[in-house]
Amino acid sequence: MKQVKAYVAKEANGTYSIFVNDDAPINYGLVGEGNTVQEAMDEWNRTYEAMKESYRKDNMPFVEAQFTFVYDVPSFLVYYGGLLTFKGLAKLTGVSAAQLSQYATGYRNPSPKTTEKIQQGLHTLGRELCQISLV
């Protein structure tokens, strides 16, 4: 089974799409679209299963894949904006709230170094949250 990155992007019209690069190690194309990330993922999974069945019916080889969904910084910031404030993310990441706002609106694009800094802050938070037990 191939490991493949599937990119989640927020489109200009407010919807979300999911796609793979042209060089992905699979022998078919997939796209998922929806008003939310979950809708796009659901469509992605339905399309994957339909493609798999179509290849089986046509007796064609099908490359099985496990997809890891990844976000660009603006799409992540917009999608999770209702849960995470720019001020809170600034505390987690060391990237100013103003910069984060500019990334979310597309006014500026983060450098690879800044993208890594944001990702590391989020991963640290994730590890901390996984260790919480409530009583």
C-alpha cells in the first residue's frame, strides 16, 4: 500500500478541495470537494472506493493507497479559525497574530521556516492535549 499526501485547500469561493500532486505514486486521479473539510474528505473517500471498484470491474491493476491529509497554512488557519484564535496561535508558535492573519487572508505567504515553526507549535499542543485526563 502506497503512502500518499493529499492536499486540503480552501478555494476562493469558500469551499474546500482535496487533491494529490501529479507525481503521486498512484495510477488514477482523485478529487474531493465540499463546503467543509469533512464533506471534501467524505467525497474523497467515496471517489476512492468508486475508482477501486471501477478498476476491479475492468480487471485493471489498482494501486492501493493510504492518504495523509495535509493543509497549506492559509487553509489550516481559516478552517480552524473558529477553534484557535490568532492570538492563541501566536502564543503557541511565536509567530505574531498579525502575520497569521495575513497568511489566512492570502496577503502574505509563510516561508518554509515559518511554516515549520507553526507546525511544531501545533504538534506540541497536540502532544500536550493527548496527555490530558479529566476527572
